[in-house]
Amino acid sequence: MVARALGHRMVRKHDTLKRALICWSSGKDSAYALKLLSSQQDVEVAGLLTTVNRPAERVAVHQVPEVLLVAQARACGLPLTRVTIPDPCPNTEYEAILGTALQQAKRTGITHVVFGDLFLEDIRTYRESLVAGSGLEPWFPLWARDTRQLAAAMVATGLRARITCIDPIVMPRSFAGREFDRELLAELPHGVDHCGENGEFHTFAYAGPMFQRSIAVRIGDTHERDGMVYADMIPG
């Protein structure tokens, strides 16, 4: 049987290799998706794709500084594609910019786009509509998993993350900047999803089995913007 080398993997000639680009939020869900896919023999994770706000130079939604995003990509050992968008960014403009990036990815041999979504059907439908015109396949490796069990598994496997922002309507402000660990999960208010899938909180992943080395990060000032409370992530 003829085989060819692909990094540390050997893929048979007749097997179908998925060349995946991960939509990288900088948080725990996309990081855990990378961990899962990296162990699959028929998958080559070819890179990370992240939307970055200009001129703020921060990851969209999570508001993580771009320098820490670059540090994550280096720690993963993967190329990073930054899709720059204005802030604020109308949906039509966002969709056009992302659509162009996905078409370019298709031309480089990418076959799948990976999302870390868990259970929100409307979000999944929107993602699928975004990818539809690119010729790529959307992929949701964490879909429909029990989020309480998933959060516990993330912590148990060594994933380390900090809470970048919280919704103060459903969580105390003191949770901003905290470590995503067993203690935090045990203290989450009633009704808050353990993975924050309803938008209760977002994270920055800085260590774990998906990284070749941990990323030095410390917590800066806390501030409020657009109804969310943010803990600034600072390198070092």
C-alpha cells in the first residue's frame, strides 16, 4: 500500500485527507477543537483564521491584543491568517471580507473550516451560510456535547485559560480575569452555561496540549464596553 508522510501522520493514498482551517477565537473552545483534530489521522490542521478589529489591533469579540494572538499561533506551530475588519463592522461588510478570505483558503487546498460552536442552532446556520459560497465544508467537532462535561474535560486535559470578558447581567464582575478552572466552574451562577455558550463569558487560552509551550499573560485593568466587562490581557 502506497502511503505519504504528512507531518507526523501517514495517510494512505486512497484515504481522503481533510485540510482544515480553524476559525480561531483565541478562546478555549477553538483551542480544544484543535486538540481533538490534531489526533485524527485523516486530518491536517493547516492553520488558524481569526478576525481582528482595526485600528484597535484586537481579536474581535474577545478583545485579546493581537500580539497575544500571534503568540498563540507560534505556540501552536501553525500559520495564522488575520482577517481585518473595522470596528464597528456592518454584517454585509463582515460577510464580504470573510467570504474573500475563505475563497482564498480554498485556492490553497483547504477543504474544511472548523468552528467551536456547541449548541446554538441559529449561530450554526449563520456559519454554514457564510461558508456556503466558498466551496469549503463547515465542521463543528464540539457540536451537541454536554457543556458541563465538556468544560470539565477541558480543564482535566490541561487546557488553561483566563476569562477575558463577562456579561455583568448574569455574572459578577469579579469573574472577569479569573482562571477557567474547577473552582470557577463550581462557582458559576445558576443558569450560566459552563462553556459560556450563551455569551455569558469568553476566554483566552494560554496553555494546554494544543500548545508546544505556554504563553505568558497577566491581567491588566478591567473596563466596561458595549454592556460587557473586560479584563485586559497583557503579555508577560
